[in-house]
Amino acid sequence: MAALLVGVAIALSAGPAAALTPKDLAGVALAPPPGARAPLDAAFTDTAGRRLSLGQALDGRPALLLPLDYACRNVCDPMLAVAGTALAATGLSPGTDYRLVTLGINPRADAAAARTMVAGQLGTGPILASAVVLTGAPGPVEAVTRAVGYAYAYDRDTESYAHPAGALVLAGDGRVARALSPLAMTGRDLRLALVEAGEGRVGALSDRLLLLCYGYDATTGIYTPLIRRILTASGIVTVLAIAGLVAWLHRRSRPA
């Protein structure tokens, strides 16, 4: 999967990136390599203090993975809020059809900071109740972010992170299905991505039919109509309808 999210916003947790060079910032991107797969054995801690692996967090379900700096208020807060709104608009059942997993990239932002951010942006309800909010040591965090192509940079002078404003849809086995832009995410885009990642186990037949007419645009991180497919499908339907009408008229015109 060579999906490069173009125009990814760069978020700084606090202040300007005084120590980061243009070369450093050029490496901040969300670009999943072909066949990208998150390591399911990477171990973290949730906000209740329980140890669990990424595989346990996914529980075999498609998931929206949001790498976040739980201390970031510039982009991470609105990014999480938009993602929550889009998830609610999918009509899918949180915790059953999909998992929302947040992963803290800032080791100094503890479970309390994580709880405060996630609850503040998701509010109350089933999405918050089923969300898996993870913190962990730099090693496992970097193992996951490196595997999925999520690159960020630390500015020692300001003690802040430059990171992409991006999200990933994972299949239940950890495979990266799509990279999305949370700041432009819609319920339709997210539903299609989760249905696609669910490989037939999530959503309805109408969703899978819709996927035939919509294609993922890696440059924008959204799903767009495939005009040629739509026109072809419309043409086939029109031809079949005309053929059916002709056959019906022919039967009616025959003498009894």
C-alpha cells in the first residue's frame, strides 16, 4: 500500500519548533509502506492501568487508530473531536463493529492526561465507553508508528512534537487498510473505510455496492466517486431496463 497523505497538517504541542530544521520537518509525514501492518504484540497500558497488547485492543475488529500527543491542544483536540463526530455518523456500532484506539506518542503525557483529552473531546456515550486509550514506553510506540508509516519529530528546545494530523484504519489483523485525514473526515468516508477493512464482516450489502462506485484517493485521504464506474453501471442498468421494456412490449403485442 503506497498511500501518501498529502497536505498533512503539522501539529506542534507547544510553541514554535525552534530546534527543528526544515529537513526534520520534511520527514514528518503519514506514508504507510506497501503491506504495512501494525505489530499486534506491542504492549501498552490503558487508562485503567491494565496491560494489553495492540492485538487485544483491536480484538479482531477493524479499528480507527489515532496517534495523539495527549498534551497537544493545537491539532490533536479538534482531530479527536472530528473523528468522534464522524464515527457517530457512520451508524456502525462502537466496540462491536469497530474499535477506536488512541495511541499516545508523548511519553510525558500520562494516563490522566489521556483520560482528560479523550473524555473532553468525545464527551459521554458509547464511543467514549468503548474507546481504547493507550499509553506506553517509547519502544512499543515507535514500533507501531514506524510500522504504519507515521513519522514525527521531537523538539528538545520547546519539549513539543511535530506530528502529522492523520489517522489509520486497521484491519483486525493489524494491516493498514487506509490512511485518512481526520480534519476532513466524514461519516461516509469512515464508514466505507471500516467496511472495507472489515472485509465483509461489517456493514450492509449496500455499503459493499457503494464501494464499487467510490474509490479511495490517497492524495486527499477521502473516498471520491469513480465516475467511469458509475457511468458504466448506469449504462448497463439503462440497457437492461430498455431490453426489459422491449421484451414486455413485444409480449403484449403478440396476439392472444
